[in-house]
Amino acid sequence: MIEYVKTILLKVSFDKKLFEKELRKGLNMLTPHEVQDFKTWCYKTFSKIYLGVLNKYFVKLA
């Protein structure tokens, strides 16, 4: 499931609203273990563009 969510985020990363929507949906589909790996990947891949969005969703999980 994690690979599916990554693929979707890569495809919608051009639009902030879509990115945020799909990030939220993706987090609901993943197990807690997958979320840790997913968080690392998200920050590595999108922190230059969507750091605020990532912090909004991943700070809650810390």
C-alpha cells in the first residue's frame, strides 16, 4: 500500500490542495510501521516544496 500512496503523491505534487488531500488519505490507509517509513520518504522527497503541509500532518504523529 505504501508504494501506491507514494505513486499518487508524486503524480499530484504539482498542486498543493491535491497533495494535501492525498497525503491525508494515504496516512489513513497505512499501518503505524508504514507511516514511519512514509514520513521519512515524504520529507526527503517533498520538504523543499511542501514542508508546511508535511509538518501539519506528521507533527501530530510525533
